[in-house]
Amino acid sequence: MMDPTTDNAGQRGDADTARTALEALRAEIAKAVVGQDPAVTGLVVALLCRGHVLLEGVPGVAKTLLVRALASALELDTKRVQFTPDLMPSDVTGSLVYDTRSAEFSFQPGPVFTNLLLADEINRTPPKTQSSLLEAMEERQVTVDGTPRPLPEPFLVAATQNPVEYEGTYPLPEAQLDRFLLKLTIPLPSRQDEIDVLTRHASGFDPRNLRAAGVRPVAGPADLEAARAAVAKTTVSPEITAYVVDICRATRESPSLTLGVSPRGATALLATSRAWAWLTGRDYVIPDDVKALALPTLRHRVQLRPEAEMEGVTADSVINAILAHVPVPR
């Protein structure tokens, strides 16, 4: 019979090794992307929570490069789809193809059958094609001709989009937005970060060749599974659970919003808070963990009133105001 003490120590060792691997993952991505630490952390949190990420920013701020660097630092199968106005749902999910030799239809898998799917500029394709990812993101399967086909594990959609005011964009439907665990905004770099970017390019950095930049695989599926198991054991007190619920309920009562956070959003905030607590080295969640993940987890799950939007109110400002007013548990 195995000694329980030895078993627990082994589990801690696996978790510590996984945490070290994910810290190394963040360091590897930084070799290619300058000054986007919050976005890198968000991608790691999504991996831990089995969630999907929406990256929003103007063209040229390294959204695609960030996801490609993540793929290079992970030992996972990766595919990229450039979303365009003429992209069809079957171009993403796959379709039945007639085989003249066997006189039968066979399923030809689409690029969604991968571990990490980069959905580039997802809001440049019509809603019909956007919605082709709904089942894949929620159910981890694709149904073609009535037959469900499971997707590989792990499975993560990392989608990029330009701000909705840009020409040629189609706003994502609320149901699609709600499938994303996090919405990360990619800002323009600071002056010093931009100097660092240009210095790298002047020294020969080629964003199309991440191997040459020194980005190497440092984490794999076993690390992710060990990390997810450790996150699942992170303690959440009843007070923290109530705090998450109070924040989400406050969005439904805000006079600036027509749509507040759903129970799915509350569940997502609890999950991301646990992942962040574990990443920072704790096995329990504190209110600061909830505050740290509230904006990226909730900003895309609320809808502003038109009059509030005209006055310059943003989803982030509404959520920050709610965080400032909801009582924090001791």
C-alpha cells in the first residue's frame, strides 16, 4: 500500500513542475512579443481553464504573433484560419467528400480538428461562418451530416479581431462572445516597448521564423493536465463565491447596461480566479484574484445602453465602478 505522505508529495511535485513549465512558457513567448504580459498571462489562464480567448486590438500590435509564439512554446498541434468574407462554415469544420474509388462519402476534417486553433480576424467573416465554431467551442465536437465528431484534447480557440468600428467587420453575436472565456485587449505599445521592438528587428528578428528567435517548446499536454488538476483543488471559500455572485448580479442592475453577466459568466470568473490564484503560488482564492480577472472575464459579457455609449461610458469603466462598490469579503 502506498504511503499517503509520499503520494501527496508526488502530487505537489507534479503541480510544482507544471507551474514551472507554465512560467517558462510565459518567458518563451516574451522572446517574440514585447510588453504584452497581461495578454500572455490571459492565454495561460485560458489553457488552465479549458477556455477560449478573444484578442482585440488595432492591426499591427502583434495579436497573431502572440498566438503563434504560444503555439511554438507548446508541444501541441496548431492550425490557423484566416477569416475572410467568403469563408464558408465547411472551410472551418470540414465536410463530406465523395470518393470516386469507393463510391462513398468520407469526412474530410477541417482545420478545427487541432489542439490550438488560431482564428485570425474572426470578425471579418459573416455571422453564419462565425457561428460554425459555436458547437466546437462549447461541446468540443463537430457535427456533420448528423454525426458528432469529437475534437482533440486539449482544444483552445485563440481568435483575433479588429475593433468593431473598423470597416469590413461583422460584430460577433452575443452567443458567440459568451463562448470566449476571456476577452483581452491588446493596446499600442509604450514608447520604450516600441523602441525595444524596433531594436529587435534591427538586430535581425524575423517574426515569421520564431525558431530562429529562440522560441522553443517548454510545456506539453502532461504539464497542462497536472496544472489543471492542481487548479481544480484550489480552495474557494463561501465568502469568495458570494463575492463573485454579487459582482455579476450588480452588472444586471447597472443603469448603464442593457445586458448583464449571465450565470455562465459568474462560473467563468470563479474559474479564472482559481487559475490565477494557483499561478501566483496559492492554493486558495482571495478577493484580489477575482478583481484581477474581472475585466477580461466580464467585459465581453455585458452590453452598454446606447445613451451610455454616446456619453463615453465603456464596459471596463462600468465593471470597475461595480468592483469599487461591491463589499469585499474579509
